[in-house]
Amino acid sequence: MGYSERDFYRTLPSAIGEYRYAREGQLVTITHPDKNHVLLLNVAPLPDRVLGSIRIARVEVSFTFENFSTAERNLFMAGFELRFQRGGG
């Protein structure tokens, strides 16, 4: 993802909605207060992408879903991706 770690964690609360998260190092545990959903994120910094004089911060994010149906996972990811989407032209 084209985000610094700082920007990623600043955007995360709006991207997960009613879910709650706890962070321990690179591992983020996301849970729902009323459902048995657990999502584990591994957030690892990557070297900046350099395009001429432009530097783009990056993080690698891997997702592990537990107790989500396919429909629930797709719905969660649609909202997550929408919140992390950046405009471009």
C-alpha cells in the first residue's frame, strides 16, 4: 500500500468502522464487539518507491480472516479498500 506506517494507522479506525483493533508490533488484531469475527493484519514497512524525484512510502499488509463468511469478508474489504483509496488523475 502506498502509505507510511503513520498514515496507515491514522486511517485504520475509519476503515474498520465498528470493529476494534489492538496493535502489538507488526501484528494488528481486529475484532467485532458482537460477532465472533477476528481479522489479523501483518503490517510491515517496505522501502520507499522512488520515481525520479518522487518518494512514495509503502507498507505491506497481509490479511488473515477468521470466522467470516465469504460475503462478510467481501463486505468488510469493500469498505476497507474504499477508505484507503486515494484520488488520482
